[in-house]
Amino acid sequence: MVTRLSSSDASFYRLENSSTPMYVGSLSILRKPRGGLSYETLLETVEQRLPLIPRYRQKVREVTLGLARPVWIDDRDFDITYHIRRSALPSPGSDDQLHDLIARLGSRPLDRTRPLWEMYLVEGLAGNRVAIYTKTHQSLVNGMSALEIGHVIADRTPKPPAFGEDIWVPGREPGTGSLLLGAVGDWIAGPRQQLGAVQSTLVGMVTSSSELVDAGRRLADVARTFARGTAPSSPLNTTVSRNRRFAVAGGRLEDYRMLRTRYDCDVNDVVLAVVAGALRNWLLSRGEPVTPTTTVRAMAPMSVYADPDSDGSAGPGQAVDEVAPFLVDLPVGEGNAVIRLSHISHATESHSTAASLVDARTIVTLSGFAPPTLHAMGIRVATGFSARQFNLLITNVPGAQAQMYIAGTKLLETYAVPPLLHDQVLAIGVTSYNGMLYFGINADREAMSDVDMLPTLLTESLEELLEAAR
């Protein structure tokens, strides 16, 4: 089946260069079962789920002379063993060695002649563990209608559910002439389709006053975001090289929930305050000038409840149906951790989506395992703005608060590996899972050779808030 890439998908496809590959990555750490996790078992698990993510068997085909957006076409030579690969650390492999491997794998662009995803089964990890690293091109994951592969391979029980037999017959690949005719047809039909879309939007808006008000609020948010202007000067913004460093940190979700209750804010506010404290001390360690008014501007897309009027249900515990843009100035010049948190909490409250944000109550009840898809949606939101408007990207999404399994193997930890954007040498992805918060820290190897400091600084920043709350 031939489907044209949407405008946003096409922009992601064309946006990347050799220094900033546009993928969404994830690292899963699993408890190695007695019989091990075989490569063949992982192949079978993924292959069973491919009907849920049809884009993973399709590749991108350009149209001659760029007369129209590229198209998705079935890969008639699809070979799952090309996309799912094995790697091993010298046993017993350390976490540092694993993170170095992830940094190297994340530096490589995906093969554009094939479906745009890769998965690695990493063996040899100390502590009776294995790891799965996945990276998917951002153009594949356009929201809840096109999921990231990690969204569909996780199960709530060690015994995977039964899947019917998958009989996949790839469609015929179109010729150059056919693609050109399709492009011409789109040009002819374009104005009519645009008019129809506008009419449909107007009808929808006038039939629901609440939707009209909500749309106005979102439009005002976007306008305010663009009006913020250029982000402050920061060592976080310089030329990005082709090489990466990757680090991780973790913390108990209960600590963040306690701080949320103590200071009447949101878990996301606490996360941002902890990052702000860590960045403050990182800047000081470098001898950077830090004054009381110094800020670092983050794009921190926020997961939002589904519309409570859509099905008559309340927000907490329901599915997340969108990710909203949110620019926040992190007060890294403020020496008092509680005041930093207060500034951030106030900024969140002034955002129009504040009433429907995913907070701690939802984090512990949200069903499913959506983090990879939600991180991808957050990245998609961020790239809709100029990278000059913010200094770094921070995605923070809720995950299941129960034990999950992949290919019958217990999932211990899960980390996002967000991409670096143009002239931004640091990106942080935060995922809640099974009572913990996991920080995935992706950085440019040359510009942030000291990124290994951040996990310790994040822990110290959290402890500073906890001490103040006691």
C-alpha cells in the first residue's frame, strides 16, 4: 500500500543530518531468565506484533525532483534479522560499557533504503541481566495512531498473549511514472482538499463551544511560546558533533510524590526543579558565570489527559491523548532549591493545560506502556519550534506502575534516549516505571565530556529538596 508522508513526517525525514539523526531511542534493562533470552525468542515476539505497527515493514520512497512529499511503500525485501541484531559486552559487562555502546549505536544514522528502525539484543551484562536498545526514526511515530515498537512488545504478564497467524503480502512497488502521476494528482486535488479540511474544522468548532474555548487557549499558548524570543546564551548551545555520550540516573517516584504533596505542585515541577539544581551545579563546576537571574530555558512537552468530555470519564487513570508544548525558564541562578521549585510550579500553573496535566495520581494508575510513543510525541512537539528558542529538551512521560515483561522476561529499568536537536548538546528523557523515575541523558561527546557528572548532580539536587522538606 502506498501512502504519502504527512507534512510533519516529511519534515522529520528531511530535517536530520549526519550530526543530528532524528530518531527516538529507548534502552530496556531486563532480568535474564534461567534459560536466557534467546535472539530467536525476541525475533518471534517482535514479528508477532508487526501487524500492530505496519510502518515497521515499510520504507520511504522519494518522488522524482521532489515534486511531492515522499511515500511509504511496503518493503518487498523486508528481513527482520537485518533490523533486530545481536551485540555483546565483554563479560561481565558493566553499565558504563553498556552506555558507551548505546552512545556509539545512537550516533549512527538509520539505513534509508530500508524500514527506519533497529533493535539490538545486548548480552553479557553483569548482574544476570540483558539489555534491549531500540531506535526508530521520528517520522515513523506520529502519535497514538502510529506507535513506537516499545509500546507494543511489552506485556503485563510473563506469558505473552496469543496472536493470530500473520500472513503479510507486501504490496507492489510503484514505478517512477506512477509516483509522478500521483504527485500531479495531489497538486490538482490540493486546493479542494484544503477547502474541505477548513470547512470540516469550522463545523467542528462551532458545534462545540468548549472545544472553541480550548482551541483558543492552545493558540494563545503557542503564541506566547513564539513570543518568548531567543533563549539565553548557554554552553548547552554549540555545534553538535557526530559522536555521543549517554548516562543514566534514577530515583524513587515516592520521593517525588512526597515533594509534590509537601509543596502543592506537580511531579513534573519537581522533576524540572531537580534538573535545574543539577544544571546549576554543573555550570558552577565549569566556572561559568551564574548570577541570581541566570536561567536555562527548557522545552518540556507535557503529557495531557484525554478530553474528559469525550467519553464521560474523569482525567486521572485515563489514556494520554496529546503532548502539549511548554517552554520553562529554569532558575539555575537561584541558590535555594525550594524557591527554584516555586518558580517552576508558578510557570506550570499559568499554562492553559495545567488542569489536565498528567500528575502523580495518574502516573500510578495509567494503563498500558506508552513511554516510547509519548517521548516520540514530545520530540515531535519540540521540533515544531526553532531550536534557538530553548537551550535543551526535557521529555517526562508516565509509564506503567506495575511489573512489565518483554518476550517473557522481566523489565527492570527503562530509559529514553532522546535525540540532540540543532546546536543543542544535551537532551534528557525521564520515564516513570514501577515506582521509579529513570533519567536518560544524551549528550554530545565533545561539548559535554563531563556529562558523567549529571547523574550524581541529579541525585544531590533531589536530596537538597528532600532535606528542605523534612
